[in-house]
Amino acid sequence: MQVREIASGLQFPEGPVALADGSVLLVEIRRGTLTRVSPEGELSVVAEFGGGPNGAAYVVNNGGFRWSELNGMPIPFDVERHCDEPEGFEGGWVERVDLHTGERTILYTHCGEHRLRGPNDIVFDASGGFWFTDLGKRRERTQDKGGLYYARPDGSMIVEADYHLGGLNGVGISPDGSTVYAAETFSGRLYAWDLDGPGRIRSGSRRVVAATPAYFDSLAVEAGGKVVVAALPAGLCVIDPADGSFEHVPMRDPMVTNICFGGPDMTTAYVTLSASGRLVAVEWPRPGLRLAF
């Protein structure tokens, strides 16, 4: 599979969103920005954030990380203390960004009485609401549970759909809108929930679609229903929810963190390679699912 580099020098890129004009929006977590990458690879900052912007549509912000370097690679983790929660951490949040002015509006910091800890990835459904995951934070001897949430983009409603999971990361919706998927980082599992409507999961429907030896990050869904998960350090993991089978597509970076689809026929896969700070494109053998945003 031929890989075409679009941009380099990015500071831990994540959350790519392909735009109609051929540019790509992404977040630079370590730099704390929402950045636009032109088709020619030119970078322009759309907005600057505190904390650690993680997913880019509306922006889910994990509140920040501790950072280390391992073999010259940036790692969002303190390898000596075995934790990622930064000093003075208060929590994460969800915010909206005006792409023309860079103006930011914080929509959610809590769900009920509970503070959001590490919002990580986001996807909109056909009704205009969005699902997002909360990875949580790790301390030297304890760590948060992971959660799956649903919210409205006007700040009027947020619900906790599921909790008590081991660090949820990527999130996506099936082509027919009947299923929501989430990747669990530390177990390499892909979970699925059946839906009874916007923001409503069917009781008892949570199930493991696939369990792999990789660490899972964010994901995208193909138009035909397969789920493509960024899998550390394997590259990309393509999962067929119909039977749980999976295959790995290797990429030359140990920290492949996200993928999105774009182009006129949705067969261009944009992939963030965070260890080397690059955005690359590959021609995918099947079209991706067009996002509802």
C-alpha cells in the first residue's frame, strides 16, 4: 500500500476530519491546537486550546497529559511514574469551535454530578447529536474507568450511556445507524452496542466484536460496515463485525493514532502518525462511510 506524506512536523496529531475542499482538520495534542492542513501540506492554526484537544469535529478535550520521550518519540505518558494525569488536573471538557474566527465555546464539563475526565473521540449521528468516549486518566496507583456518552451540540443534553470500561478511545456508528462501536485501548477490544434511537443503547446489548493483541486508539467505519481501528504498534486493524475476523495493515510508525476517509469517492484514507508527527494519505481498497456533520 503506497503511503503519501501530506504534512510533517506536527506535535502528536490526532482527530483528522477530511473537508470538502481537500484540506484536513486535525488536532495537535501536544501543541494544543486545532490545525488545518491544506492539500499542499501547508499548516494554519484555527484555534489554540488549553488542556489536550483530542478529537476534531466539535472538540473533545482530555484536559492535558504528562509527556515523555521514548527513543526520540513523544509519548503522552510519564514513563517513570507510570501515569498520564498532569499536575493541577481538574478534568476534561467538550467544546465547539468556530472555524472562521477560532472562537471557542465550552459545552460540557460534567455529566450530572460527575466531571468528565479524559474525553477522547467523537462522532455525529444522523439526528445531529454526537457520541463521545472518555478514556479517563491514570495516576501512579489508580486509574479512572472509561465511559461512552451522548450529547446534543447546543449544550442542552448529555447522558452517560455506559461506564466501567477499561479506557474507551475511538468511537463510530454503523452505516445503517443501528450500532455504535467503541475501541478499548488497553485490551485491544472493539465493543458494540445496539441502539433504540438517538442516544439510547439497548439494555444488555453491549458485546465484544473482536479482541486483538494490539493497543487500540481511534477508528473509522467503511461504507460496507467494516471498522478500521488505529492499532499500536501494528498499524491499522480492519475488523469485520459480522464475524469478528480482523487483519492488520502495517504502517511505518509505532503510534498510528487515527484514520478518516475523504476524497470524491471516499477511498482516500488520511492517517495520523503521531510518533513521527506526520499526516499521510493512502488509497484505500474500499470506500469509507461519509460522516454525518
